[in-house]
Amino acid sequence: MLRPLQTQATGENSTTTVSDTQYDSHGWTVVTNNAYNLAGNPSSSLDTIAQTIIPDATVTDHDGLGRAGLVTEQHNGSKTWTTTTAYTGDKTTVLPPKGGVATTTIVNARGQSTELDQYTAAPTLSGTAATGFTATGGTPSPTTYTYTAAGQQHQVTGPDHVVWTSGYDLLGRKTSQNDPDAGSSGYGYDDAGNLVSTTDAKQVELDYTYDLLGRKLTGSDKAKSNFQFASWLYDTKRIGYLTSSTRYVQGTTGGYTVAATGYTVLGKPTGTTITLPASETPLPSTYTTNYTYTINDQLLATQTDPSTKGLNSELITYGHDVLGNPTTTGSSAFFYVSSTVYTPFGAPSLVTQGASTNPATTTYDYDAQTLRLTDRVIKRTQAPGPVVDDTKYAYDASGNPTSITDLQSETGNTVTDQQCYSYDALDRLTDAWTGNNCTVNPPTAGTLTTTAGSYWQSFSYDAIGDRQQSVDHAIGSSGTNVTTTYANGCTANCNSTGAQPHTLTATTGGTNPTAFGYDEDGNLHTRTPTTGPGQSLTWDDEGHLAQVDTSGSTPTTTKYLYDADGNQLIRRDPGQTTLFGLSDTEIVVNTSVTPNVLLGAVRTYTHGGAGTPVAVRSSLANGGVKYLFNDPNDTATLSMDTTTQQVARQQYTPYGQPRISANTTTWPDPTHSYLGKPQDTATGYTDVGARKYDPALGRFISADPVFDATSPQQLGGYTYAGDNPVANSDPTGLWLDDGTGHNEPRSDGPSGPSSPTPGIPAGGTGSGGCYYTCGSGSTTSNTSGTSANSNDCWPLSACSSPSYSLDVGDTSKSPKVTPFAKRIIKALKEYWKYLNKGTCTEEQNRLQEACSPLGGSFQIGPLGEGGAPEPVSPAFEGDPYHRTEVQKRIDAGRQAWDKIPREVHNTVNGIESGRVTQRINSNGPDWYNANGNTKSPWYNATIFTGVGSPTTLTRVLVRSDGVVGYVLGHNYNNVIEYGYANLRGQYVPRP
């Protein structure tokens, strides 16, 4: 029946990861054995093992219509939890396991969701899976949706009865947006569908220009006499690729430029240069970071950072295993990660940092069914030890942490720091406390701990997730509870939409009652506490925080500057300035003296060049080189000196407020804090990606630029992590990451906040799914996203654009891109005919199987760099870039690649990662046969025995210039060229 039965994939440690599916006589899926592990390599044979030893299985019972009514999760054949679904006409009610949110979805005749109910008291489901369940009772909190006749989402009404409205033109492009907090916005387009103007609630208009390929060229501010604030340049380093982007500031000569130094054949950047105006002295005028990649899978192999104040130039090398997971990260001076062992499912199991004479190790254990982290143990070589930290995690059935128990023993005596958590029916954190018994909720005097850093916080929220009250309970026999009440919504004349209902306007009670004011765009404008300095905040016309003026006896000012794409580049605090955006390095300038001088720098190292930091090197006070150990939300909570192995700690409450630690050693990195993000001690805010976060309030200070209508608890726009900061995080300031995914790096570099390539994942997966970039000129539809900004990230299903799906192919092999631009223009003209007539032209029918106004987006670039190629190409039959011709070349390349013995691939991967060091002896017959002919291009090559060669007759030759070849049967007169390898200097000398 050609149904998927079993999938086998190569796992770590020479194992096979298997998943399989069982069907009933209807063809309905009844059992899914989720990933389990077997020894050996994948094969064509079906693996069968007893159901009683499957660690994670899903059993589905269906009703008479084949709909899943009862879904049971099993571990080793025993039930662990269930999900029950009731179908009653247009309603679908889902009752999840404990800790989840019960929901009902109502759809109209077109299948569009018209109402989403989340229950504060769950309904009762009665019946059986075979006959169907019926839902009764419960207390729903409804969110409703309406649509235009063309199917675009028109209105969203939240659980608090507040309305968001969007308007569209006849082509389905969003032209207006009415946000109750951010006000009314407008969008304008050119004939090609490019977004050429935006207008915010303050009536500030920003205008953009594009080239013929729909790529943004300039941005200008109409309110500032059309001042050009940004520009983008393409094609000079490689056809079809971004060369540079530049930010311009009024009154400053020159611009702030981020440029690519070049690209590899497969489109990876070989370097990035940041150039600053002369007025930024003593900051470096240019700062260049260079990259190299592995030949087979283009993984980051090396990164070269230039020298700066107190930090030498450094060549960082990255090793990977055969599945591409990072194994080593280091330089000639330090082993930031000297080895990594993974579980069969690809999660780290044992991470070793430092040289073999003085290592530190971290071991991880995971739940066999859910693969959630259950234990992390950190050890060191030097006394007292070896264990310095043992952290255990417990969860409810839906994955919410219920306790985190940290056994801290760096002094030789163990201090237990156990944090307990409870949640309401909408999965929002209601209580967090340190205690000795997390099952007692609320805690009692006997179950609360009173050691250093102990706390008990309680929270309550309104229907849409805005905090209403917080209580800091007294710990111990002395002290009193501190209750803070939050008032939302301004009184009058806040903006054109009304009372900005989700803006925080005042806190009462607490330690320092404070009043807050907002501008028309919903950005925090003033902060007036009862005692102490107040703040006045200024925002630029693009919506970035530009300046914070703090009052008091000694007024201070903090200023911010951003690159062309909105990433924070410079922050000017009182007495010092920090330069960001240098890949892994931040440079700090002392501005309290004249002339200004460089104060120091901080370089943060990530394993494999992306992801969680593993070490930091600082030339600031209390700096040095330290290992970093992070919690699941990427907050570094423990550091260890690489030489003395002295341990320091920093601890936080769930929303990011610092906690006292029993360990008083100074934390080595003063520049980063909660979530590993830059902290601004002058203002009290944390730089969380696109926005500023206030940990004292547990909310952002500006409205969310991403409107996710499918997540009612995020509708208010200021909520952090869906009010569940223990299970979730919001590392980009755009959407929450619920732990099922991660924030992916830019496709044009090893790090960055978003992907500029249409169709490439560019953000953490949260309640709304995995977000994507629609591309220039695209708009959004249905229930996901409302902004038309071309660089924002949105669900792929929400992308629509009045254009053909277009993928030209590898432009590096094309002498000019003009012929393809002409085809684009012709395709657009044909498409306009379709829009006007409502039918497909003959040309369109030939170019596209399904003529549709939702045809996708432009993609001009090499295959594989803009996501999977669309099923349509505008090239004509016989053109070398017609999809059939391209596919022929791809198939031919794959066939040639598949003919190369597998042991050759294994050997090259091993040489690049540093795992393969076995070479042929220089006085053996193989060496003599290979090097006897001094005129051979392979003379003096380094020779390796093929890894896994069944007959040991395969030899891999590596020249000093990186060219790789191989021979079969010791036949050195017939060296077959393989390609290039990224060489590690300790194995093959460079010329």
C-alpha cells in the first residue's frame, strides 16, 4: 500500500535510530513507535522488537470516521498519559495531559478557525473513542476570528474583548493594521508587490526602494527630509548575494557597514567585516572575522577573530562527528571543548572541557521516553571535588518543570538549592519558591528554605496574560509579604486607537510604586517612581529604543545605535561604550576619560560556532578564561576558571531577577546576564534580541512586532514567554521558544537573529510553530503574523506574494543575471494578465502546473541556498537552467558521489574533524609507491588508510594545498581526485 512502515537512520556511536508505524484494517495509524535505538548500521531489513521494550510509543484509538479520539503515550508497554479529543460538529475539543491547556476550536464552512477557547476550568469529556467523546462544562476563555471574503484574517478579538483589525487591497496585500496598543499602521506597495512605504501610529513614513529582482536597496525617513538611513548592496562578491548593508546617522560622516568579504562556491560567507566611521575612535575602524567550512557538508570548520584590547588574534577550530554534531571547539591556547559524546539520539551525553591534565566534565541524563533533561553533573579535576554541581529536573506530563534541585558542592560541603514551580490551567507560572518538598503547594513555613537566595513569589494574570499582581512572600520568621498590583491601560488620549489596554501604566504597593507612560506606537516613554530617579525614553522612527535619559542628582544618558537590519551595534552607557555585532566579541571603551580609551573586550565561545556559550574570555576586571555552564534556557549559572577551576555562580528568579548565592566569588562576565543576553546596568533593561526586557516587571517595554493570533496569552504584546519563563524563553524578543526547537543562525553566516532567505527556518518553534521568512514584498494571511516587513520571520503557510515561484539556479555559473531579470519581468507581466482576467495564460500553464495568486516568492540564488527549489522554473526547454536540466546535473553528481567508496567519505570527514590521525609509515611500500615519482602532482602527499575499508586496500591522499584523492588496490598510478579538505595544521603541513 506504499505506506511508511519503518524508518531507519544513522544514529550516534555506530547505532541506528528506528521509528515505525502500525496500521489497522482501515489503514488508520494505531501504533507509532517513536524513535528507539538499535546497534549497528541501517539496513534494508525490517527490525522488530517487543512492544514492552519500546521507550516511547503512541497508541491511537479512532472513532467511526477515522479521527483520533484517544491518544495514549506508553513507556515499555505501560500507559503514561493520554490526550482525549471530542468532535461535535464544527467544534473540536482537546483535553491534554496534566500541565497542558484544554482547548476547543470552532471552524466555519471554509475550514477557517473562527474561535479558539482556552479553558480556565477544563471541560468533562464522556464517551468512548469508538463512539466518540462529548465535551460538557468547563470555563472557556474565547478568542474569535473573522475573515474577508477573500479569506484573509480581518479581525481578532482577544479573551479580554479587545480587537485587532487588518485591511487588504484587491491583491490580498495588507494595507492597514489597527493594533489597540501600537495604533494604526499603513503599508504601501509598488507594482511588483514590494513594500515601498510604512506609516506608524505617529504618522511617520519610511520609504524603501528595490532593484529589479525585488531586493531592498535603500530606506529613507520622510519625516527627516527623506534622509537615507540605510542601504544594501549586492552582487559584487558573488552574483545574487548580499555584499554589504550600511546604517547612516544624521550628523555623522560615513556609515556603519556590515559586509561580506566573500563567499564559498556553495554560498557560505568566508568572512564578515564591520566598518565604523572615524568618529567612533578608539573603536577599531574595521573588524574582520574570517570563516572556513568542511568540504562535504559546509559545517563551520574555523573562525579567525582579530586581536583587540587585551585579546589576541585567535584561530578557533571546530570538529564534528560523522552526523555533523560538534565535537571539539578550541584554539592553539585553549581547549574550550576537547571532546563531546552524544546519546544515540544526538543529545550531548558527556562534554569534556580543557586539556587532559586538567579537565572539567559535564554529564547529562535524559528521560527514556520524553528525552527531557533529568540530570546534569559537573565535575572538576582539582579539589575539593570531583563533583561541584549536580542539578536534577522533574516535569509534569506536558513538560513543565515542577522542580529543579541543585546540589552545590564546590566548597566540599553540599548546599541544596531546590526550586519548585506550580502553574494555572492556562500553563502560566503562578508560584515559584525554594523548598524542601515541592509536593506541598502552597508551601508552608516548614517546607520553605531560608538559606541564601531563598524566595517565594506568586503571580496572577488577567485573561490575556498581563500580570495583575505579584507577591514576594516573607522568608523566615521576620519580614512581611510585599504585594505589587499592576494597572494596565492608559486613561485617555494615548493614541488614535484608544486606551492602549495592555500597556502597564502603574504599579501600586510594592517597594516603590511607579507610573508609566507610552507613546502612540505603544513604546514605554516615561517611568516615574515614587522615590529615586525616573526615566524618559526616546524611540527612533524605525521603532528602536534610541535613548534613555535618567533623572536624579546626576542625570545620565544611555544611547543605542543599530545596523541597517535593526541589530544593536553600539550602546553608549554613562562612562563607557560597548560595540556589539562582532560575531563572538564585544569591545568596551572607557568614555569617562579624555581622550577615550579602550577598556577591554569580552569574547564568548559557542560549541561548533553557534548555540549555547561554553566559555568566555575577558580582558575586563575579574576576567580571564572561564568555562560556562548554562541552564536549559541558555542562562549561564556556573563558571569555572580554566586553570584554577575556581567556581563562581549567578542565580535568578524565574523572570530574571538576580538571586543571592552562597558562592560569593565574583562572576567573570559583567556584560551578560539572564538568557546569556547583554545586560544594561545603567537602565535596568536586558537586550533580548529585537526588544528590551525588564526583569523586575517580567515584561517587554515595547509591543511585539510579531502578532501571533494563535497564542491568546501572547496577544497583549508585552508578555514574556507566555507567562511561563521556566519552560519557555523568548531569546529573540519576537516569539517564545517552548524547547521543541531553537533559534537558527542566519543562512548567510554563523550567527544572527533571523534568516534573510525565504523558506529557511529563522526562529524558535513555539506555540505557533516554526517561523519562516516570507521574503521581500510578501504579506501574511490567516492567523499568523500581521506585519509586511520583508525581513521579519513568519510561518511559511502565511506567506503570499503576487509573483511567480522562481528559482533561477546557480548564478555563480551564469555570466550575467540580466537575462534572468528579463524573464522575471516577463513572468510578472503574464501574471498581471492573469490577475486582470482571472484565468491562466498559455505561457503560465506551461511554466506552472497550478496557476495561483498564492504562488510563493522570488528566489534568486543557487539551488540549496534559498530553501528547496520550487516545482516551477521560468526557464524554457533547452535552457541549461531549466528545472529538468538542473535535475539531470544534480542526479549525475549524486550518482558520481555515490560511486565513491564509503570509506573514502569517512576518512575525509575524520581528517577534517581531527579524529583520523593514522597515516602510512614514511618508510613503507605505500609511501614509496606514492612518492617515488617526483613529477606526480601527488608527490609528497600524506597518505591515510581508508576508515572502514573492508580490504584495507583503499588509500586517501591529502596534499598540502588541501586537494584530496584516493586510490583503490594500492594503484598509485591512478589517483582519483576527490575534492578539497579543510586541513588541521597538526596533521598535514600547509605550504
